[in-house]
Amino acid sequence: MADNTKQRFADGVLREIECSLNRSAANLNWLLKQMGPYFSITMQDEPKAIASLAINLHALGTDEKLVLVDREKRLIVASLNRPGSLYRTLDGLPERDISYAQFTQSGQPLPGQEGGLELQRFEFDRKDHREISEARDIKIPQRIRSHIRKVLKQSYPRFNFARLSYLLQLLWLNNEQYVRVSPPKRVAQLLWMYEQSSLQGGIYFDVEAATEIAPDGEPEYRVMFAAANPPQIDFLAQAMEVFNRLELGVRRAYCLTISNGVHPYFLGTFYIRSRNEELVDKGSDVYLRLQSELYNTQILSTASAPYRKLLRRGLMTGEQAALVNAMASFCHTNMAHNQPDRFSFADVMYAFTQHPNIALQLVELFHARFDPLQEKREQRYEQLLEEVNGAIEAYNTGHRYLDEIRRSVFRTALLFIRYTLKTNCFVAEKQALAFRLDPTYLEELGPEFTGDLPPDRPFRITFFYGRHGAGYHIGFSDIARGGWRTVMSQGWDDFITISNTIFRENYVLAHTQHLKNKDIYEGGSKMVVVLDAADLSDRELVTRRLYKLQFGFINAFFDIFVTENGRARDPRVVDYYGEDEAIELGPDENMHDSMVELIARQSVRRGYLLGVGVISSKEVGINHKEFGVTSTGVVTFAEIAMQHLGIDIRNDPYSVKFTGGPNGDVAGNAMRLLLERSPQVEIRLIIDGTGALFDSAGADHAALNRIILSDDVEGFDPEALHEGGFIIYRNQHKREGLRQLYRKMERRGGELTESWITTDEFFRDYNRLLFSVEADLFIPAGGRPETIDADNWERFLLQDGRPSTRIVVEGANSFITPAARVELQKRGVVILRDSSANKCGVISSSYEIIANLILSDKEFLLHKQRYVAEVLEILVRRAEEEAQLILKRAAEPDNSQLYTEISTAISTEINGHYARLFDYFQQHPELCDDPLFVRALEEHLPRLLVATKRFRLRLKNLPAKYRYAIIANELASSLVYRGDSEANFLEMLKGHARRCLAA
């Protein structure tokens, strides 16, 4: 019985094999006829896979898909062609980087079936960036070069043929087989896409009627879409979701992701047909929707709640979902810094996703205010504003506590819409969103949410939102400058924690910068953004995401701040502000030199009014780290403060401790200057992100000099430790069972010993050392803001009540909170605060921008050494003036102010004079030509610009606002630093009396 069953089974299988083999020839003929002209070309390297498909083609009637190839670097799948099938396949793929994807559909249904065939091919063979950048001697057959050049001349005559060799080599290095087997027309299309996206800020979209004949003879459209540094992993799936949602069937697609030696580049060609017969011609509604939605993939994360809960349920478009993300982020960051538990990110986002009706009303209101195509804008906006406001106030689910939270969130979103003055939301090719707001919204937000902010209100607030981060630029005057800091999160909890306080951190830093900028014509500003890298562990991927975020934000910045006659130049930006805005940036945390140079070039390309002067510390500029400009001021303040204690740092022994590593700009250069000037200095403690070095006898000077400006604490040679000294290493760790252990090197009894300490032991030492180590001088030159605060300042006191340090010179911004400063100064600590002590970096940047506005690049480089030397002289003078004035006022018999209060008072006085004078010169511009005020302008500048006739003549070409500002600043600062209040008062009385008597 068993043998009979086995035989019947074998016979059945053989009949199926014979049947399949008999059909295979016919099936192959059907494939060659129905799968398009390129099928045999692109699949010629996989004959076994096509043989398997031909044999088993009929099985697709019962099986939904056939896996033809499943290898480490290649997957080929045949499936029934149904709406959304491509998207579903991509959505279900494991997380792998796709280097090439090809989709092909049959022109007719499968034999005996209603649906057609879809062949999906994926390759997972991305080339390493270094492999591409270091490749040499690339030999491409002349025949291939000639054919591609000919097609380019015929189809894309505007192509830059000077770049042909470079771009073709790039494609060849990434996917030689593709270039070899593909028709020249397809390679030419890729080259054209790459070049155009490079010219358009890293993104490109176009649609044209396909010249190729589809297998069924019906017309198709060719969509070309390219994106530099695209979002990771699911980017292609997200693009396919867009086609599917817009009822556009993708008949064929050829998508490459290549490396240009720096980052990936997506180059996709899609052959589409509308399922509802809509035309996809340029300018049509579906064309504009497709363009908008594909560009929006750069901004809208598939992991976000609006994507999952609103877009995928058909409640919103991609652009609407991105706007909801931005509104939620704005609300969270404005509300959580004061009440993080009540307005957590999850709770704020939940308010929008659980109430899509209100979210959609807010989106519609935003469109009424800013859509450039909106008819009867003001009337429509006012009508909707009343409706939305009524809906928010009437919101009631019966849960009183939750209802009040959500009403507060919706009210904040309403303020966001009402007080935004311009946005790039309707610029199609954006890669991030930007919203320039009137800061008056803070008054309506109320003290419940602003009580923890400095009382002074900014001149402007600009909110930025991107796929992987958000942040603000906050400026306290019309012409303003300050650094751009990107805070990197180390996990989702870290991202949320940073987001909770990012607005307050930015506000405090910008306010501090405004106090600091008293010696220059620009007021203070700061840009602080947080990068979500929670899902990444690879450093290269983190850097890629960092660059993507920064590049997107700077282009969004130019979208709204590039102006013509005061109005945003781009007609898609509705501008309710209507003035030029001179905003100067500078490098700060996680701003790399390459990005600085890119921002400068992009500013020129986009036509921003400051040109390369938009950012400082360029090659054609004054690099802060190279010249130690910030540290020049810090050390000058330290030297004068130590004199106050009777210590001559150039001759006397003294001790110092640092936060911030020897490779850091401020800390490293401060250590360099102290070692050069102070032969007897003992640097007892250095703490940075890689660990901590403690040596009670002072770190060995020679060993420290070897790593200054080149390595972190972990690079210090432990052999150079003195008795009792040790280094604990944050990045050198191992696991023993469930325990994480950190390396420690210590010299005891003359021997250098290695040990491994627990996580608790490491962080106990790491967190206590800056408080407990005794030193004459403490220079916090690195570390997170608010490290010393109202809750831990007492740890700075020793057991006998004495402070562990007598003088603190703040090289880092906001390292000590205002409350902690007060308490420490009451205990006898001299604190010279950040807005005074580290001001020289921003002063140097100001002079770099002046040079950019007056000198050509060639002239600057020719005179750079002299110009920088003169700027350094100005920095020392400005630091000495303020340090001496603070100590002088502190020593006055009737003084009741603390050192930091005196510092703030000096800044407030100068800024008050400056604001009044700037307004006055704006109202009386002819005064700028008065010889006395021309002299004031010249007094502000390095001698090179005044002593060289051709440069001096160019001073009249400075933007008018800059001339008013420079004169106002020079007069304001001299009034405070070098003025005599009694003499000034007497001179004012005499002038008033003369005018009265003359009348």
C-alpha cells in the first residue's frame, strides 16, 4: 500500500514537471514579448532565474509570488501585478541598503489569468565611500563613452560636458555591470539627473512623455527623481507609497543608489501610468502633487505618528502630515522646557493624531495664510481663524485634565500660525521647513510657559523642522550673529530629553550671546538644533544624517531670508515681514569645516545679501581653533583676575583645572597659551568626553604639549603621570558578564597600574572631580550647559566650607546657572561670566565678516597674517578693557553687585546705548558722512582697512545698516569702557545750557 502511494506521488510530480517543461518554451516567448525591450538586456546575467520563471510561470495563478533568486547581494521575485504590489514588497523587505532596484511589468495579463506579471529585482551591493573617493586610473571602453556622449548631445544638450568624464567614472565605479549592459540613453538619463540635482541643492524631479513603446502600446510617462544623501533604508519604499497613493501605476523602474565618495545618491527612473487616466503633463494637478510628495519624502519620516496614523489611513497628504509634525515639534519645544511632564512629546503628538479634525483645521488655516495661490487670502484666513479658535475653545471630551492640556497645545499651534511671518512650506524643492516668527507670541503664551526664560524678548525667532531633527535660530537684534550648534542625541530618551529643553537652551545662549556681543556691531543670536540619531550606531551614518539635516536647514534658511527689495525673492514665500535681514552664523558644536565652506558657497549661489559673510571661520577667514581667538580672551581675563589675587601667572606658581579636552578649540588653545606663558602652572584636572585626567602635581608639560590641539584626554601618555595621578577612560571598556567595566590607569607607589572599574565607580569619579579637585583657577571650556546648578553647587565647597576654586573664568557658555553663580560668589568665588570671558571668539568672527564685505578672497589671503595679527590685538584690548572695568567696579566702596551682575550691567549699558544710537543713525543717515563719525567707524576697524587707501575707499560701500551699526557700537562701547560718567554728565549740561542760552 505504501509503495503504491509513493509511486502515485512520484508519477504526479513527474507529470507536473513534464507539463511545466512543455509550457516553458511558450512561457519564455511570452516573457520576451510582454516584458518590454530591455528585459533581455537587464536580465542577461540571470538565465537560471528566467529559466525557473519560464518553467513555473503558470504557478502564479495560485501562488502570489515566486522567489527566483535569494542570495546575500541579490533578490529577484516574480509576483502577480496588483495595485501597490511593489510598495508591499519593499515595505516587507528586511532592513538592507538597496544599491539597485528594477521593476518590470508585463504588457498583457498572464496566460489564463486576469492580472499581469511583475518582476522585481533588488541588489544589495553598496560601495564604500572611501573605495570610491580613492579610486584611480579608471578605464572605460571608448565605445561606451562615445555612445553616451552622443545621446547626451541629442537629448540633453545643456549637460555640462566638462563633467562627463568624472560622472561617468562615478557610475562605473559604483556599478560597472549596469553601465556595460544598459542602453546609452538610460545611462545618459542618470548622468543628467545627477548633474541637475547637484545644481539644485541635491534634489531633482522631472516628468516627460516616455519615447519607448510600452509592451501594450499604451503611452507612459517617465519620472526622473534624484536625491543626494537620501534617508536611510526605507526611502525607496516611501517613494513607491507616493506613487501608489496618487493612483499612479509604476510599470517599470530602474533605481540606483551610488556613492559619490562622500555620501549616497539616489537616481530613480520610473515609467508610470495613471490608473484613473489623469494626465501627468508638466503643470498638471497630478504632476504638481507628485512633485510635492516626492520632495516631501526628504522631510516626512515614515516612523512618525502622523505618517502612520494620518497619512497611511488616508486622512492627510504627505505635506499636511509633515506640517503637523512641525507644529507638534514647535508646541512641544515651547511648552515642555517649563513643564516637561505635562507636555511630553508623546502627549503633544497624541493631541494631533487623536484629533485629526482639529489638526486638519489648523493645516487649512495655515494654508489660508501662506499658500501663494490662495484667493481672497485675508478674508479666507479671518473666517477660518474664527472657526478654528471656536473649535479649540469648545474642545471637550469630558476629561478635564487632559482636555486642558490639549486645548493648551492647540492654542500654541494657533499662535504658531498667527505669528509666523514667512515660511518655505510652499517651496516644492525644500528639504526642511523654516518658519520666521514674530517673538510677540511669547507674551500670549504667557508666564506659565515663559517664566524660566530671561525677561528680555528677542528681535526674531526662526523655527526649523526636518526629517531627523528640529531647532531654532533666536536673535536679539536686527543685525545679529552667533554660532550654530547641533546637539547629537544618543538614543530616543536622550533625544526627547534634549528636545524638552532645546528652546530654553537656545534662548539662554542667544541672550548670553547678546550680552557678549556688546563690543561689535552685531547683536547676539544663536542657532541650536537637535539631531535624532537614536536608530543609528554607525558613526558614518550619523555623520551622513548630520550633514543632511544641516544642509536642509541652511537651504530652508535661504528660502525665506534671500530677499529682493526687502521681500522674499521666491514668490512661493508669502512675506508678512518685508525687510532684509542680515543674520550671521558661526561654527559651534558639530559644525565641521566642510559644512562651513559649503554654507558660504551656497549663500553666494542662492544670492543672500551677505554672500560668504553669512558664516565665519572659513578658509578665507579666521579659523577659531587655528588662531585661538576665543581662548585669547579667556586667558586674558584669567591673567587679570589672578593679578587681583596677587598671582602673576607669567612668573608665579599656580594651579588650574579644566573641563574641555586638549583637542578642543577653547580648552586646547587655553592650555597652549598657559603652557607658553606660565612655566610654573600646574594643570591638575582635565575632563572631556573621552575621560578624565587628574594629577595633583600638574600634568606633565611635555606630555600635554604632545596632544594639545591634536588629541583628547585619552591620548595622554599615562607613563607621564605623577604619584597619585590617574586617567579614567570613557571609550575604553569591556564586559564581564552583565557588568560594564571601564579602564583606569593610575600611578601608585611609583608603579603604573591598570585596573577596570564599574560603571558606578567611573561616573562617581567622572562627575565629582570638577567639584572636588582644588585649584586656584577653574576654566570650564567644554561640557553641557547648566552642569553646575542650583541643586549641586554646594558640592563645589570643600569640607571646611572653602570653595575648591577661587576664580572661575567661563570659557564655555552657560556652564553654571545664574542661581549657582550667585551662591558661589556669596562664598567668595570670583566668577567672570561667559558673556565677558569668552566674547573674543564672536568679536573675531565679526571682523572676519567685515573682511568678507570689503576684501576679495585673493586680497584677504594676501594680507591674512597682518589682518589676523591686528584682530588679535583688538581682542586683547577688548578683553583687558572689560576685565579691568569689572574688577574696578567690584572694588568700589559702595558696590553691592556681584561680579557676574557687573558683567551683565556693562553689557546692558553698552547695548542700551547701541540700540538708541543705531535707531538715531537710521533716522539720520547723512550723519554717517560727518568726519567725526567717519572717524568712529574707522576706529572700530583693523588698521589694514584704514591705512590702505583702496580699502578705506570701499568703506562707503558697506551696507547702510552696517555703517549705522558700526558707528553706534564704537560710540556705545567707548562711552562705557573709556567714559567718565561725571564728565559726560557735565558735558551734557553745558551743551544743553549753550543751546538754551543761544535760543
